[in-house]
Amino acid sequence: MKKLFTILFAFACLQANAAEEKNIRISTDNTDLILQVGENGRLYQTYIGKKLLHEQDLQNFQWDVHAGSDGSVSKRGWEVYGGSGYEDFFEPAIAITHHDGNPATVLHYVSSSTHTVEGGTETIIQLRDKQYPVEVNLHYVAYPKENVIKTWSEITHQEKAPITLSAYASTMLYFSNSDYYLTEFSSDWAKEAQMNSQQLQFGKKVIDTKLGSRAAMHTHPFFEIGLDQPVNEFQGDVLMGTLGWTGNFRFTFEVDNVGNLRVIPAINPYASLYELKANEVFTTPEFIFTLSHNGASQGSRNLHDWALNYSLKDGKSSRMTLLNNWENTGFNFDQKILADLMKEAKRLGVDMFLLDDGWFGNKHPRKDDRAGLGDWEVTHDKLPGGIPALVKSAQQAGVKLGIWIEPEMVNPQSELFEKHKDWAIALPNRETYYYRNQLVLDLSNPEVQNYVYGVVEGILKENPEVAFFKWDCNSPITNIYSSYLKEKQGQLYIDHVRGIYNVLKRVKENYPNVPMMLCSGGGARCDYEALKYFTEFWCSDNTDPVERIYIQWGFSQFFPAKAMCAHVTSWNKATSVKFRTDVASMCKLGFDISLKSLSHDEQAYCQEAVTNWKRLQNAIMDGDQYRLVSPYESNHMALNYVSKDKSKAVLFAYDLNPRFQEKLIAVKLQGLDPDKYYKVEEINLMPSVAFKLEANGKIYSGDYLMKVGLNAFGFTPLQSHVIELTVQ
């Protein structure tokens, strides 16, 4: 009885504190998110929008003003982390079946606190159910300068037996506008980040994936919402959000009966009833968002700056240019062939030679994609000197060595599978379905985690000179069953992803200076949780420069150029080597092409382009990006980068399929200093080609270049211009 009284007294004190802390303000330099504790002791969102100038205006908000049409009989506001099974009629943030079978959860405010973190301020809000010992901590990290907010939740309990989670959102956001326009990013192999827009109407629009691994193969974990008007590059309010989760995700956009919108980013609960034990903490993925009041272009720069400063691995470090052997050799190579390619890499002027697939397996040598995955030892017949000989050849050539791995996967034709069939995700009583002749290793199993980590450690312990990994993931999860989890199959999708992170954390902790490329059959992995451990990601296996313009345009909405890999290949030979290289130069530049197949002039051009890219890294990789002319809206495309000190800018302009005698519009640059003067020089020119740009060599004010612009487009299909601007 005494214990019960103590609990009741403590809760009464907490409720009193709730009444005192009426408003919770989460702010950046440009945006306010205002939360309010209601009279009922629960937490509601009362405002999200442009930052308010006066603190006292927060007192004007009422938690229940956005109740539905039944507001006369039900006080329902915008509950920040609404539960299922009680009074709300719409999609919940959290759904719990308690140990006694009760399906309802009602969370009350307990306390909140703030503290300083790198780049901003973290607010932690504690919520608790009155009837059951369930707690949720809501985390918000506001980055004022970048105008970015990162939020996630932690769920725990102290019930007598495990509870079952069937919904577990990272957060909930609410909007009350006249209209809502969603831009989503559909995807497929070789067709990533395709932008599609639609108006949200009454009801739910759901974007989700059920692929487990390689989870963004069909759609990507980010979106844009235009508030009151369709998403515009340069003006209007735009919500831009992305989920840091490398597995199944779900975005729910629900327009209710009175025209309000709730946005719910979350792990997809598909086949994922999660059994949570007492005192175990269930942490949701981070949802990162910015609310731009000046269109998508500004929103992108917000996210780019945030990523480079606080999220992307080695975001403030330079990137290496490279030559990959895949297009040169495929699986057919030996030590001499690779050594010769390393010399080509040096002649090209790149920093690194990247050895791709096909270097491993002995009992089941990797001659194609049907065998060898899982057996991470060098094929002796192909490479008798092993990786040490390759390192030596790279050193002799004067370049660094990188290596391709796919450690999360296994071929049935492998020694690993013969020894550990139970390590693969596979059904015990059905015919096995193989995607790309392989299976996914069960990373919910700590033993498998150790093995996968050992792939990286084994290479680096023997060969500490290896300077780079291309980490691939070519299969989604099929045959969905874990021998390790047994009766807890509802945890597979989630615990598998957590297992991946466990491995990547160990790699980063023990080998912090080794950069890695995130690859997944192209761009099927592209989230900010994974990018804590990777310096960059492979946007697409499609390196056709025309298609790449669209792919890179889509990814640039959320990711800085430094994070996006782009290679020059032989795809679309109707385009010139110059055009292909210019497109790749907008991102982290690499080559996957045989220099011997190029003419003398083409080789000279590529060498000069590499030199220019390295010289301009400060602007392209670390500067501000401005998308100027969209390929979706024009027969042309243009964007420019500006260094942070505004002393250097680079304009990329492309003629895709100009119409006969169409009106050509001058390209108005952005981000320059209007009071400074810039010299205009066209670079990346083929040898013996005369300057075509009429402005070449001339000097203009930044004001003129932004208001009047440059005539950078022409009538020749598949033509490109790279223009360097330097403060005088």
C-alpha cells in the first residue's frame, strides 16, 4: 500500500510539472516546432513553420484548436506521439499489445530537458502511460545554422512479460495548409531517384519497401512536400524529410476529414511484430528534416551542409578519384592485367585503382556471379601473389589500392554455405528462391556478424595498405526465415539491419581512416544512417550520362555531391567522352573505361578533366549547390557550385535534346557575391577545340551573372560546357 501511495504521489508531482512546462520550443534559425502539454497532461504539436520573433506569442497557441469536426464532443489535438486503440481515429505513431492483451496505449507528459550537442541543441521529452509501465523518450536535435531537425524515439517498459510492438514511428508531424503536393523518388535497377509528383487528397498515401536488404531498390527513403503549392526549386514552403534506416521503411501521409496532414516516418512494421522484453530499449531510426521557406534548392543546401558537418563519414575530408577495372575486364583478369591498369590509372592522374568483383574463391572460384560469395580468400590461380602483390604493384605505379567486397551475401556454391547453411536466411521447408544466384547472410546472428566483420579485418590486417572498400549488396532478402531467431521471426527484418550496423560500427571504430563506398546493385542503399559509416554511395549502375543527369538531379535533392559517386564509362557511345566526363564531374569523379580504347585527344582531355576536378574540389565537393535548369522541365540542364568564401564557382551546362531553333534562355547563376567580379573561363575542352562560349575570358560582376546570366546553351544535342568563375 505504501509503495502504491509513493507511485501515485510521484505521478501527481510529474503532472504538476507538466502543467508548469506548457510549451516546448524546438528551433532553428528559420523554423519553429512548438509542442504543448494539454490540460489532460498529454503532449500536442501546436505549430510548425517560420520562426516566431517573440517568445510571448507562444502563449497564443491552444493544444485543442485542431480537433476534427467532432470537436464539440471530443477534445483531440495533434498528439505528438499518438497511441493506438483509444480515442484517435487515424494512423498512430505507436501500437502496443501489453502483456495482458490490452491493445491501447495513452502517453502522458512527464518531463523534458535540453542540452548542447555538436552543432545544436537536443531536447528529450519523457512520456509515460498511466496504466502500464511503458515509457517513450522523444529526441529532437535542432541544428540552427543548417535549419535541420533530427528526431527519433526510444520505447521501453517494465511490464511483467514482453510486450508486442506493431507500430513504432520515429515521430509525427502535422500541417494545416490549403493543399499538399508530394514529390516521391521511385527507383529500379538502373533507374534510380526518378522524381514524381502528385497532390495529396483525403486519405492515406503510403510509400514503403519490403525488401529487407537492398531496401531502397524500388523507392528511396526520402520525400518532399510542397505546402500550399507544388514543390518549387526557388520559392515556397517545402518539407524535405529522410529516414536513416537501411531496411524496410514506411512513410505515411494522411489527410484527415478536415484537411489536415499528418506525416509519419517509420520502420515498416510489415512482418515485424517485435517482442520487446522488460528494460530493453527499442530505438527507432532518425528522421532528418528541413522546412525550407525558399523552395527545394535551399532545403537541399540545408541538408548538404548538415550532412557534411555532422553525418556523412569524413564529410570534411577530400575524396579520391579512381579507375575501376570492371568495364575493362569483368571477371577475366590476372596480376599482370591489373598491374597494367594501375599504370593506366597513374597516367590518367587519378588517386586510386579499384579492384572490383572476381578476385576471390578457390574451391568455388569467382568466375561469374554463380559462385564464390562468402569465400573471401584470393583465387590462387588468378592472383598467385595475393593482395600483397597487388599492393606492391599499386605502390610501384604510384596509386592506392581499393577492393570490392560483398560480405553480407553468400552463393550456394561456396565453402561458407557448405559449412554454415544455417547462416543464410532461407526457409526450411520450401524450394529456395535465389535472387542473382545468392542468399543474404543472417546478420541478426552475432556469430554471422563476427564473420562479416572478419572479412574486412582479415584483409586489412594482412594488407594495411588497402586504402578503400567498395561494399556491395546485390540481393534483397528472400525466403524470409532466420534459423537463429527461431520462434521470433517478427524480429528478423529489424534485427538484421541492426546487425549490419553492429558490423559497420566495429569497422569504423577499428579502421576509422579507411573510406568506403556504399553500393547496392546501384543506388538501392542511400540513407543517412548507413552514411555514418561510408564516405560515399554508388548512385546507379546506369552510367549513361543522359540518364545520370536525371539520377544525379534526384539524389542531389538530399545528398551533397561529395557523397555521390559518378564514373565515366562506355555506356551510351552516342555521347562524347567529354560529355560523359563532364556529367561525372558534377559528383565524386571516377573512371571505369579502358584508356587504350580512347584516342590520343580523348586521353589528353580526361587527364585535363581530372586535374581540373581536383583543383576545383573545394567548390564542387564542399561548396553550395544551386540547381538552375531542370532536365524535367527543359531540353537542357544546368547547375552551379560556389565555394563557401564565394571566390570560386563552377557552372555545368548541358544541351540534351534541343528543339530546332528553340528560344535559348541565358543561365542565371546563383550564390555569387553580387559585389565581386568574376572571370569566366570555359574548361574541360577537347584539345585543338576553339572556345565556343561567347563570354569566355570576360569579367562580370556577380550581380550581373545572377540577374542577366550567361549564354551557356546551344542547339547541338548532347553538348556540354564546364565554366569556371574566379574572383578577380
